[in-house]
Amino acid sequence: MRLPIARTTTALVLYLAAAVLLVAAGTAGAQDDLRGFQLDGAYQLFLQGQEAPGSQLYLSRTAGAFLVVADDLSSPILVSLRNQAIYKVQLLKVSPAGEDTLDLLPGALFGTPAPFRQTPTGIEFIIDDVRAQLRKRPSLAGEATLEALYDHDPGYRRSANAYETNAAVVAEVAELSAGVEVRVVFGTWCHVCERFMPRGLKVHEELQESPLRFSYYGMGDDDPWGDAEVKRLEVTELPTAIVYRDGREIGRYAGGPGWTTPEVSLRNILRENP
């Protein structure tokens, strides 16, 4: 089952934290306010213990729920954290509502709600006699590319598309970029990265025709600060961009302040180190 919406376009908060917030908001009717489901890469669908290829998970904080779409399911599934229940969804009641975003039309839910069970790695439920699990996706670790970041978390692409760079600054960076490489260290589990790093990805996109080159290194889930590459680069804050000219480090910018306008941070470093 594939919905007619582009796949190429935030990391989800931890399940327990989300559940606490949603329970605090109160229990709503199952059909209430089922809007704003955005394609999300934080969890994966497993059926009978096997990852379901091509499945898509959408998250709506407004609805307090996931929408799960998979070829191997008879219908889309709504996993309501607010109501602590699973519902079947009529496919014809699923409506595109923007970039990688879906709404459920009135009357979308049908059948008898079913319970789900919380686990340390996500949630489990039975649907049509099939054992299903939503498991937290491992963080992107090691060398990565722009497309790998977008594929891992579609929220990065949406946020990048929403960021408006300073065109004059980007053009100046392009003129100063001969022999320059920017090495970015990040964690897909890092909320500061989630918020600010897409701005740098947009800058990367706009500089792809320039001599400047970007590389990316992801810190995984297993002892991320003990990673040999992270130690070698002496990274202490995320995200960190290390700027090299002809192989020599000439500066770096890090954290939210450094990435608020990353094209300006990069331009300033290049100006000071021609």
C-alpha cells in the first residue's frame, strides 16, 4: 500500500515523553482532530518480527497519534497514544495536506479499537492476527551523505525546504570556497541538530555547484562521545561544522548559535581566512 505522496521530503520525541504529554492533554474522541500527520523516520514497522519494507510512518502531535501505512497491512493503521488504542483507517479517507503531510477525513476510522503494549524500544500490537511492532530506528552512524540524512529523517528535508538563506551571503561563500571542505559532526538523536542542522543542509544544496565540499559524520547510539572520530576531531557540542582550507582547519561553528544562520557563520570564517 503506497500513498500518492513524495517519500523524499522531526526526529520523534521519545515515546515515554510523548505519552506523558499526550495523557496530560486529556483523552479525546477517536475521530477528533486527526490532522497534520507528517512523514517521520524515528520509528520502523516490523510485522511478525521482520521489518516491513516500504512502510511509512507519519506522526501528528496535534492528533497525538501515528499513522502507519504498509503494503502488507489490509488498511492504514492509526496508533493513538492519546487514547491508548489502535484503529483501522479507510484508505479513501486519507488526504494529502502538504509536503509529506496527511490528514484523515471525517469518518476515517472503522472497526473495533484494539489495545497496544508499551515496550522498551517502542510499542507492540496485533492487527488482523499479525504481530506488529513500532521500534525506534537506530541513529544514523558513521559517514553519511545529504541524501542519507534526508532519507533517515524526512523532517530534515521539510525543515531545509522551509529555511530561507541569505542569497548574497551564499554567493559570497561560493566565491571564497576554493579548496574548502566543511566536516559536519551530528547526531540524529540530538534535538539541537534536529532544529538547526537542516539550515546547513539547505546551504549545502545551494552550494553544490561551487568548489566547496561537505562531509558528514553521524554519532551513533552506542557510546557516541567515545567514538574515535569524535575524539580525534575534539567535538564537544552538536552539531559541529569544522571548516578546512587545503586540509588545514581554519575555524568551526557549533550548537544553536553557530547554526542559526550557518551561511553567515561559514562566510565569516572564510573571510577571516582567505
